[in-house]
Amino acid sequence: MTKAAADIDERKAAGLLGDTTARDYSRKLRLFNAFAEPELRRAIAGLGLQPGMRVLDAGCGTGEALRWLCDAVAPRGTVVGIDLAAAHVAAARAGATGQVLVLQADVQRPPLAPRSFDVVWSANTINHLREPHEGVRVLAGLLRPGGRIALGQSSLLPDMFFAWDARLERLTTEAVRCYYRDRYGLSERDLAATRSIAGLLRRAALHGVAAQTFMIERLSPLNPADEAYLLEAIFRDTWGERLRPYLSGEDYAELTALCDPGHPAFALRRTDFHFLQTFTVAVGQVP
């Protein structure tokens, strides 16, 4: 077997987007949760959690949502978080209160008793699974009769970064998709499957499926949390050098200038910077 083939096999053995127990993107998770905290809190508030409930955060990452969920079910409720990555679990445990239990586990094979939760919350996690339908089925099996699962997913609609230049925005989005397809050996269909989160819930025989989309909207001037997320997690970590092969030299140079805090054209300093991103929550109930 060639090295390239071995690399692809190793990636396929991990999650769809390369997740393993050793992979660590804690910084990016913290940045997103700080950036989208108002909208994530509104989404959680819309679940109608009650004191005394038992809630699972499936794919809890660095654990910021654990605190928000705990606030909703206190003082008698319990929140459990599970995540595959050791670094994420360590971060979540460091910030956990006495009502929160954090476990390192695969959400597709959770070490948890069936029918033991009232609500399962899972944000930006199902899109990392190779078999999202199976993942939803497993999570639904953890719910008590009448329990609900809430799947949250950001960016089901294309994000808006450069309100003044739709062409460069479109080319950048397409370049990101090409990069992910090449890096993980995926097809366009693989990357788009998660758009049907409501359909995933219906396929798992859940009832009363409903969805709500929250708009994450930011205008300049940005607060520090917003600027940190956009600059570090998007401009540098998602874009940056990795997009060079997928853009013309002229377009890459323009994108680089817009992403550079030291350049006069830096996007986040422009008075016409206007960012839009969606966060959609689909909820279904077991019979």
C-alpha cells in the first residue's frame, strides 16, 4: 500500500473530518463558543429545559454549553458531556461544576444506560460522523419516553464575509469545500449530508420534528470575542495558506490582504464589514 493510500485509510478510520482521540482543536471551539454565545444560549433557552432534568451534551467539546445547560436544570438536574478527544474532555472537566459529569467517549458508542436522559443536545457534531443517521439512532436510544433530541448545526446556508465582494466570497467558499474534499477524501455529497438534520430525525422515527434557525449577525466595529473568532478560526485556521492551490494568484493575494490585520484593506476594520452566519436547531421527540 502506498503512503497516500495508507493516509486515506487512516483518515477513514477516524471521523468524517479527521476526528480522533488525539486530535485537539480546543482553541477553535472556545473561540466559536465565545463568539456565538448569545445565539447558542437563545437556542438552549428555546428547548424549555426544566429543573431536575437529566441532559446529555453529545460532542461537548471544551464544555461551555455544559454550564448553560446546567443553569437550566439546576438545582436538582444533571448534565453529562461526552467527547471523543482527550484534550477537549480535559478542558470541559476543568470548567465543570459538581452537577456535570464529563466522559471521554465516542457518541456512536456512548457508555451510558438506555432511556436515561430527558434531552440530548448535540451541536456541530453530527456532521463529523460517517454515519449520521446511525449516530442519531444511537442518541435517540438514550432518551426516556417523551424525551427530545436537539441537533444544532451552524452554516447550513453559506456565510457572508465580504458584503462588498460576492465574487471573492463565492470563490473562497468553493476553495474551502475543495480543500476539505481533497484533505479527507470526500465527495460534495458527503459534505452536504448534514444539511438535512430534520430529515435525520425523521429517519430515526422521532415525532413532532421542528426546526428553528438563529441568525448570527455582526457589524463593525466588532467586540474582541467576535474579532478573535473571525481572525483566528476563519481567516487564519480555515483559510490561510491551505487555500492557495484553489485560488488564482490575484484572488489569493486579495484574500490575504483582507485577512491581514496589518494591511490597510483588513476586512474586520472596514466600516462596511457585515457578517452573517446561521445556526439551525432541529428537535424531535421519541414516542
